[in-house]
Amino acid sequence: MKYRRIHILGASGAGTTTLGRARAERFDAPHFDTDDFFWEPTDPPFQRPRPREERQALLLAALEGREPWVLSGSLCGWGDVAIPFFDLVIFLWTPVEVRLARLRKRETETFGLEAVSPGGPMHQHFMDFLAWAAAYDQGGLDMRSRARHEQWLAGLGCPVVRYEGEMALPDILEDLMGRLG
């Protein structure tokens, strides 16, 4: 197979992790998620980022000398050390209302309805996260945004496949199989 080291990125809630897991399963390959490198393990999760050098070291240790693999999530701004490993990058763009619905569901499942509801201990974190995620399409280069991703994608030396819109996972996987063999 020509493309053995695949990176999938897009906005939070675009489906990168879901596609990454599904593609890795079909590929019989390990799946890695950038969140696992970016965030220190905490309870509740996603509270404290790892230092940049530590993230990079963990990412490189996971990818070096191994193939095939699938890596999902954004690493722009901290994980460029992995770019030379990519055989293919897949960019997902999903409408904001779809992404936010997915994120509401995911965050409620992760933290619990009581925790993210008004008055709950995670409510403000939840609201700040949704506002950040909603700003993806209009955000500038100083944040995880479409503009930043487009700039990053333009500098890659490997092929980039784009899926834009609200596509079902089986349709994306079928298209990928046709493109990639």
C-alpha cells in the first residue's frame, strides 16, 4: 500500500478521530490521537497541556520506526516534527452546527450532564470550549482555525485529500478505499 502513514485533521468535532479509528481498523494499523500527546492525563480530562517538548518526544516515539499508522487531530503549531513521516494528509471540514452538536454530545458523555449544565463544575469550561470550537471557520492564524489549517496544508510535501460537508463515515471510507486502494 502506497499510503501507510496517514494524518487526519480538521476542526474539533469534524470527525477526525472517528475517521482515524475506522481507517486504522481497516488498515489493521494503530491509531493515535493528538489529544493523547497534547494533554496530560487528568481527571477530568483535557485540563492541563503537556509541555511542548514532551508532546513532541511522545509523538515521535509513537511514530518513528512504525508503519502503518493513522494519526488524527490537529498538531499545527506544536507537532510539525512529525510532518516528514506523513505519506498522506486528510482534511475534514464539517459545518459548524454539525460539529457543535457532536461536541455537545461528546462533552456531555465525557464529563456528565450535571457537570456541564448551568451551575455544574464544568459548565464554564464547556461554554468556553464550544465558543472556541464555533470560531474555527472565522478564526485567525493565532488559533486552531480553518485559516491556520489551510496555511499549514499549503506547506506540506505530501498529497492532501479533502472532504468538505456533512458526509457519512461509510461514504468517506468507500471513497478513500477507491482513491488509495
